[in-house]
Amino acid sequence: MSDLNGCSSCVHGSSCSRCPGLAYLEGDMRGPSIQDCEKSYARTGVMSWNLQKKKKREIPLTVVIA
């Protein structure tokens, strides 16, 4: 995985079960799959760089009770 965008310096590089099909469906076959990053996080409790980047982009949902 050393030649993949975002995966080369990932803390989960040695134990990741990266799926190129999922990465392709998410838009970049040569990059990480968010689903694979979430699986690695669930297994280790350590967030990857890609997962941290995704969490920063998320817009919090606001619930309005009328």
C-alpha cells in the first residue's frame, strides 16, 4: 500500500484490509476507502489520517423540534 494516495503513511498500513472496489465506488481507486478506515478504527481505536479528514468535513446535523 506504499504507493496509494493517503495510505502510504497510515498507522494501519500493516493491518488494513483495504478493498480497491470500495475505494473505486467512493471515487478514487488509488486512495483509501472510508469504510476500510472505519473498520480499522473499530478494530484498533486509532483514527487514520483519512478518517480524521472525513470527520472534519462532516457538517453536524441540527435537530429542530417545533
